[in-house]
Amino acid sequence: MKQMLSLILVIILASPAGAVPTAETDTLLRVLREELAADFAELQQQEVKPYFMSFRVQESWNAGIIATFGYLGNSRQEHTRTFTPQIRVGAPELDNFKFNSQSGEGTNALPLSDTSPDALRAALWLPMITAYDRVSNAYRSMQNKLRTQSDNEDKAPCFSLLAGSAAETYYEAPPVHPALSPQEQRAWEQRLCRISAAFRSHQQFNRAEATLRVENQRTHLVNTEGAAIVQNRLSYRVFVQASIQTDDGMVLPLMKDYYATSPDGLPGEDVMISDAEDIARRLEALAQAPVADPYPGPAIMSGPASGVFFHEIFGHRLEGHRMKTGGQTFRNMLGQQVLPKDFQVYCDPTLTHYGFQPLNGGFVYDDEGTRARRVDNVVDGVLREFLMSRVPLDSFPHSNGHGRTAEGRDPVSRQSNLVVETRRPHTEAELRQMLRDEARRQGRQYGYYFQSVSGGYTRTGEGGSINSFDVKPLEVWRIYVDGRPDELVRGVSLIGTPLSMFSNIAAGGDAPSTFIGYCGAESGWVPVSATSPMIFCSKIETQRVQEKASLKPVLQAPGA
């Protein structure tokens, strides 16, 4: 269910007489707890009995405004409320998720108002009973499959029960102004139009936008262990981006984005206009750059580029549930050297900032009601710990607060704020000299410097896929051994297999940078960040970008 926001809606949602809601006066929380207890007790009368249930409601106030070439393209706000039940039947040692991915079955809409508790109860019942029928069938199928399947190496239970004497309770009051006011919306429309107008003189660009995305979320979570967690997440992001199509048909994008937890944390309009003009200059240069050939040799990654690299290639292989199926890259490597001895890698959802940079992957409790905590994955280059949800591994019986999901999905182990640090930082000049020396040793005329990337993806071996990765750099420079000026190239795709790539990481820089983004996986899109210094790799492999190129339009773009 989606509904356009208005000032009237904000007034309806406010508490009587301006009172701030509490856990005791929160109608939705009370209804969730009552219905969960009643449904759990009722289902104990069935042949297939639940041993654990949770109800999760995610309420979102989202705004999206797009301006292109100085003109307003789209402007809207949405208010949604979705309900996701999770039911586990059988026993923690063996339940309905034994052979089924925890990926959920989509969203179920709830009324946007708490004025009628009976309406809420009615909206909760059908998704709950539908979920019960589904998991009961899955449990029976699992039992049949066990009779014919050979033994596997995963001996861990399917679920970890509460470790401790008391369930967690936590409550945050709802945001006072979850949506943009009409005045704020209009001001942002005008601001984004002025920012995107910086691209208007570049008629060769086939896309040029300034975009605002506001995502304010409020989550209620209750379970049969007694947990009751209510927390908020607020984010404001502006994207300034443009793309150009080359004469040979290659589409090249560049982007600058800004992230904050409040509008006041975003930079001024003059900064964004200046960045738009810088993107335009870099994009024109990139369109004239030669297409690179496949290359094996040394390379340097900038901080933002290495942040994407570590998130995609390293971080996903730290997620505990991936040790049960697929390539299981690190399953049997605990206590072994996986990075240089001076490298540290940790995930810390309790961080709100790294230096002055706000981070996107933080939370107080994860989506299973487990308190967030820092996880030291790699200490002095040695692999120490995986990221865990409540799906255990043999050596990790309990969650460490990294069960995460989007609406309508079941939580699995996911990254939060990934941080890569080195105890022996090098200056950029030192790393560039390392690259030249290594390129000379390998008989190469140049090494690569990856300045910016657009993202990437990784295959971790699930479903019979090859355990590999593919990162998409945008701006790549050749650094020549003989000292001639760096040369910009395009059409580069960074590819490889993980263990080989990790073994070639040799040194880190002295100026960490942060990548802010969203990560898509089994449990949907979740906010993440990755902080890393510049890194030097003794050997990487690239190929030409694989894409379906098309000819440029015959007609010129209309004049400004």
C-alpha cells in the first residue's frame, strides 16, 4: 500500500496533545505483542508446532526528487508500512530453513494509521497464517529430503536461541518530521534544478541529473523470546551524475554523491554545482580516452575504489551463512594469514562516523533483535571471525549482531560498516614508486591506478557459480615506468578469483576514504559503508568491459 504524503497526514500521525509516544503508549507495538502471543499459543495445537516466531513491521517515509539539465523531472513522496512474519517449526537443531534460503516471500501492507487496532489485527492474521502453511510444507519436504540426501559437512543447528537470561527491549520515539514539508520539497526542487543546470551546456551528455533521496524508516520487531525493539533510521542523499556515449557506442557514467543523517549535514549548493562542473570536465576527457586492452600487472586502488573492492570481494566472503553452501572461501581458514600482517578488517555497526564522514551501515539492533557490536574479522592479517546472524556455524554458535534484511525478507548475515586499516601506512608517492618498481620487475611498461568505480558484483560459489568477482572501474590511469604523464583509459573491467587477489595485496595508504551505498543480496537491499585506504596490489587482471554497444543517435540533441 502506497500513499502520497501531505501535511494532513503528518498531523494525523501526531500523538494527542503533542505527547511523545513511549513503549507503553505505542499502539502498533502493543498489537504486535498481543497478536504474536495469541498466534503462537494457537499454533501449538497444530501437528507441526512452531518453536520460534517473530513479527517485524517496517514503516517508511520516502521522498525522491529528480532534476535533469536544469528542469524538474520527478518529485514525489511515499508512505508505506509492511509486515513480515517469520515462523520456525520443528526445533533449533532442525527446522524448516534447513534446505531453504532465508529470503522471504515479499511484502504485506498494513494500515498506515494506528487509529483502529482491530484493522491492524486483521491485516496481521492472513500473512501470518499463509507463512505458517508455507513453512509447514517446507518442514515436511525437509524431512523427506533427509531420507535421501547424503550427509553434508554442515553439522550446526538451523537457529540459535537466546544466549542469556533476558530478551532485549529498546524503544526510540518516532521522528517528529518524517517527511519533507511542502515548503522543503519545493525548495529542494528549485535547488536541484539549479545544480543540474550546470550540465546544460554539454549537449553531448545523454544523461545529466541531480537527485535527492530521503529515506526515513521506523522498524518494530517483536519475537516469542520477549524481544521488543523499535528503532529509526534517517538518511538524506544527493546524487549528481551524468553520462556520455562515445563514438564507438560505449556509455560512460560519472557520479558524485553526498550522504547525511539530516538535511543540515549536506554540503551547500555551491559545492554541488562546482562538483557538477568537475564531473562534466572529467567526463569529456574520459570520452576521448583510448580503450584499454586486457592487462595482468600491478595496480593501485584509490580509497573509494578499494572500499568497493573490499566490500564486494572480501566482505561478502565474511558473511557466515555463505560458509554453509557454495565456494565457502574462508570456511577452513580461521587462524590463517589472509592479508598482509599490518592489515586489520572489522565491521562495526555501532559507528556513526569514521573521522568526519557519517556512515550508512549503522544500527543499534540488527533485524533479529540482537544488539549490534564490532566484529574484528581480520587481526594483523589473520582471519579471526565471521559476520553472524542467528543461523550458526560449528565454531560460531551465536549471532554477533549482523542479521540484516530489507522489508519483506528474512534476515541473513550481512555487512554493516566495513573498515580496512593498516598499521604501516604509506604515502601515495611511496605507493606509486612501489607500482613502478613492480611493473619494471614484471616487464610491464605501466601499472594501473583505479581512481573511481561504479560498483561491481561477486559470485561466492552458490548454485554452482564460479567463485569470482567483477568490479567496474570508471576512471583508470596508466602510470608509466619511464615517468611520462599518467594516461587516462576506459573500458576496463577488474576480474579475478578471490584467494589469488587477496594474496597479491601488498601495502596500504595513509588517507582512508569511505564508500557509501546499498548492497543487494538474498535478504534485499541494505545500507552499507566501506572505509579503506589506497591499496597497492602486486598483480591484478583486467578485461575489456563487456557491453552491447549501440551507435550514437543520428540527430543532435536540442539546443539549450
